[in-house]
Amino acid sequence: MKIKELEDLIKNSSYEEFLNLKASYFDEEKKSIVNLFKKYENKFKKHQKLIDEYQKRLTYEKDLLNRGYRFIAGVDEVGRGPLAGPVYAAAVILDLNSPIYEIRDSKKLSDIKRKEISEKIKESSISYSIAFATEKEIDELNILNATKLAMKRAIEGLSVKPDFILIDAVKIDLGIDSDSLIKGDDLSVSIGAASIIAKVERDEFMDEIALKYPVYSFEKNKGYGTKEHIEAIKKYGPCEIHRRSFIKNMV
């Protein structure tokens, strides 16, 4: 078999098929073939690790499915800590028959990868919804209650009503069975999916608002209290999207 034909065969193989194919070339001494198997073994191992990690984060969803729940929504927020901008929340009901193995805590992904996975989630999910609470609502309600409001809005925005909700850290009573998971974006693929699309949406908003208020470098800090951002607040004062309750000691 020519090297190109062998590579095409490997590309279309499952991990198990790859291992069987590799075993059949156990005594192979030709360097090009040895290197080819090394190259794809590393790729298969990486992919298999993604699958294994995904399956671990599917534990809660599998248990709920076994208990008779059908539409399981993951809910997460982004932007509780910044000095400026809304707090965003997303709710996602994944199609668990179309796994997206790269789903994980949004903070562990690069911007490019996060956007790529966000699009996959939106395209393949049963339903998703993104909502926010404004900086004025944060000042009026406090950040915890504003976060709950954003989450509630996201859940209510789903086109399919969930029969169970997995929420990251926060407890919300909406008359729907739910569970609150500490570090839920690491424990549940549904919560992880919500964290990704909420993060992408909020980052895009902050990038856009940065064009209106360039002195605060929102495109870099996304509203968080970096040294550069705090210095800009002290020099220029706050803008309309600053959370007054967060910066009262700075102005």
C-alpha cells in the first residue's frame, strides 16, 4: 500500500481501527510509515482524551435522562466581576445525540476556539437563549440578584421549555426542577455550553462599545478592573456603562 493510501485509510479510521492497523504494521521498519503512525497516534490520543473528558462532564445529563427528563438546560453567567458592562447569561438545551467534544469552561478556551465552538453550539442545540442585566440593574439590585435576573431571562427565552435546569453555582426558583452545581462549567457540558455562548456574546458587546469609549480599552479588558482601566476611570471619569456601585471609591 502506498503511503498516501495508508494515510487516507488512517484518517477515516476510528481509534480502535487505527490501533488494529498499527498492530498490522508492527514489524514495519520504513521510516515514513513509522513516522506516519506516530503522527496520527498523537492526534488520536488527543481526540480520545477530549471524548473521555466530555463523557465525564456528561454524568449529570445522563443521570437526568435515566430519570425520565427530556429537555435539560444548562445555565451560566459571564461578567459578574467587571467594573463596566452588563452581566450576561445563557441557557442551552443541547442535542446530546450530536456531541461537541470541545465544550468546556469558556475561560479555558482561546478567543478563536471559543467563537468556533459557540457557532457549533448554536447550530446544533435544540434551543438556546442569551440575555443580560444592565449595569443600572446591577447597581439597583446588586450583582447577585442581577445575575439571577439575567439567568431567568435566558431561561424564559428558550423556544423549548426545559423540564430540568442545571445552573452554575446560583439557585433560581422558576417552578422547574433544577440543581445548582459549584464550578458547573467544569462538571456539566450543558453549563459549559452556556458559559461559552454567553462569553462570546458579552465579549462582542464590549468590543463594540469600545469604539464609542476608546479611552477605557474595553476591547482588551472587557470591563474588568485592570490597572489601565482604573487609571482611565480616575482620569476621565466613568462612562454610561460603568457600574457605579463597583467604582464608588475610584471617583
